[in-house]
Amino acid sequence: MREENSRGFLVLEVLIAGLILTASIASAMYLFRMGFDHMERVNRVNLLSAKLLQAGSLLKIAELERQSGMEDLGDGVIMKWQARLLASDKQIERGNVSPVGIAVRQNYSHDLFLYRVDFLLDYKRSAREYSIHVFRSRSLYRR
């Protein structure tokens, strides 16, 4: 009789061990999936950060007079930008006084412009917004 009871107990032990093994495999698979998702997010942020320098350089030479545009930075990163003229020497010339109260010369050799550029870097539904100021000058004398 003792052998019959231990056989039934062995089946119960195997069943419990199987449930424990299944639960541990399921939790390990979940953790691997979560780790992969977090690594993918980190890769997206790293790519956007790497493209930030390229975006800033591109905006320094872009035609800001258009006021908005869209550029492909490569690797699936898209930059959308909007520019707004904050100040120019023409605005100061009218008042004949600079914003800090200094008298302004009337004869210039360059036109001066200060733009605020708001831009968005987008990659696989991950977007980051940035803003920079861009100073431009244009010579009035053609050689």
C-alpha cells in the first residue's frame, strides 16, 4: 500500500514542478521582451541625439525666409522646422535707438537678422522638440 500512495504523490510533485517551471519560463520571456522594448527606445533616443548636431548645422544654412520646411536627415529621421524673425537692423533703424538704449549708426554694411527656429526631430513615432536662435548677416555691398 505504501507504493500506491507514493506513486500518486509523485504525479502531484511533477505537476507542481511543471507549473513552477512554466511560470518561470513565462516570466523570463516577459522580462526579455521588456528589455528589448527598452533597448529599442534607447536606440531611438540615441539616434535622435546624434542627429541633433546635424539638424543645428543644417538650420544655420537653411533659407529661414521661407518660415517653415521639412528635411530628411537620413536613417529615417525627419526634421520639421518653423522660423520666426525676432529682430532685424531695419526694425532698430526706424527707432534710431537699440533695445539697450544705445544710439544706432545709420549707415550699415550688412543687414542683420535674428531668427527663432523651433524644430521637431521625428523617428518611428518618437519625437523631440527643440528651439534655437540663429543670427544671420547679409552684405549690402556686392563685389
